[in-house]
Amino acid sequence: MSFSPCPDPVLGDRASAAAVEMIIVPRAVDLGEMTVRRALPSVARQMVGPFIFFDQMGPAEFLTDTGIDVRPHPHINLATVTYLLEGEILHRDSLGTAMTIRPGDVNWMRAGRGIVHSERTGEARKRAGQRLFGLQTWVALPQALEESDPAFIHHGREELPFVQDAGMAMRLVAGATHGLASPLQTASETLYADVALADGARFQAEAGHEERAIYVLTGALEVDGARHEGGTLLVLRPGDPVPVTACGDTRLMLFGGEPMEGPRYIWWNFVSSRRERIEAAKEEWAKGRFDTVPGDEAEFIPLPESIGKPRRAVGGRAFD
């Protein structure tokens, strides 16, 4: 999805419990028919593991003859990960991919040296109307793979490991945890799991990943005696397992992994370890040097003119 500027998320007022290193409350941005909540990047924390961008889309109700309509736009040196809880999105890209994303599926699009894609509501869904709810995340690529060939990987929900026990259901999107391993091949150690908890059910975030966070999608969680409502990002302290308890029916995303080996810059839809690479990508898009999207060539998102210089992240902390 295209990254348009919006106000940075702000820290929550509650003091962090012992298991929680940082609390981030995303700023909600009204895009008309859909609200987007951006948890990363933030002033306080830009990355968790390789995750450098974390948006919650909706939930939103689209009436008949309406839908999302994200025109073709470029990415470099990152991978986008689209995961839906409700609704459908039609993905097209410059590799010739045309894939309908449905709940529980994972779409991993590695931009590498450069890719263009669009995200729209398919015509059949547009005619019928739909409820849309999901997540758009970006993960930075290791420096050695930033200029790799672009690729698109799709795994249907039936391919992803799923476990259900004692009021807990977990679908593992990426990485390994709780004895499960996802078939999704990632560029670095990455953890991404969709967890549903019944009221009072417990779940434990294992300690095996260097950086971890929990995003509370719906409901609420109790961690170390503190209650955290839906729409809250909890960056967990490293080194120990962290148990959480659902306060009502709750849905959360557990994510993180290995931090990048150095700083990353982010500007619009471009992420890179080199500021000059982003400047080059800006010129390439402005001059029409990226590939087009087969079947979606008529439109594109122009290069923004109002965004400042690329911003830098070091060790997952604040950017300059």
C-alpha cells in the first residue's frame, strides 16, 4: 500500500509494566471511507525486528459500487506483507501477478531493486459491497538483499500452521514459535502470528526472538496487571517469556524478529539503508523508469512533492 504522510503516533499515558518496554497508541487517520491506524513508524520507535511500517486498515464498511482504489505505486529495498481478517483486495504488480487476497492468506511482495503494484477492490466485491479489516506491514530487507530481484509469494490460509487449544487459536504467518514453523520464506528472522483469545484465555509470547511486540486489534489484554485496549502497540522487553490474558474476546498480532544490521531510511514508499538510493528511486519514478502493472497501466500515483527528507532509524529507536 502507498505510504501517505500522516501525524506520527503518540505514546500512551500509562507507565509501562515490567514486561512492556514501550506503549504506542497509533494515531487514527481518516481516509474518507476507511480509517487507518499507523503504529510504526513512530517518534518513539521506528522498527521492531525487521518491521518498519505497521498499519491497521479499518474495520470499514464499503457500500455497493465502492471500495479501495490504490493506484499503481513503487517500492524499493523492502517487502510488503498484506494480511486480512475480513474482506478481499485485488493485488496486481509489475511482475504480472494478479492475486485476490482473502482472510488468513499472506501476500509477501519483495520489492528488492524495484516493483510497482496496485491494490483495489475487485469488480464483483465492489458490486456487492464488503466489510474490510486487515493489516499492511513492511519489513526491511538485509543490506545484501536490498537490490535483489523482485518477487511475489502467496500462501493460502490452509497452508499456514494453525493451532487451537483452551480458548486460544493461533495462525502462524511467518517464522517459528510454539513448536510451529511457517512455510513463508523470509529474508531475515521474522515472527508474525495472528492470535485469537476467548475471554480469560492466556497466551505466552515466547522469548526466542530478539525483538517482539503485540498489537491489540480488538478486545483488550492484561499484561502484568495492566489493561491494554484495542488499538495499542506493546513493545515487549527482551529476554523473557511474556504471558498475557484476554479481557473479553480479543484478537492480537504478535510480531518481531532480528533487528536490521544498520540504519534504514524511509521516504514515501521507499525504504533503504542508503539515502542516495532513495533519491535515485525518486528520480526513476518521476521519469517513468519503473515497470508498469499489466492490466492496470492507465493510472499511477505521482511522486509526492510535500514530504521532507528521508528519515533514519538506528537500532529501532527514534529517527532524525
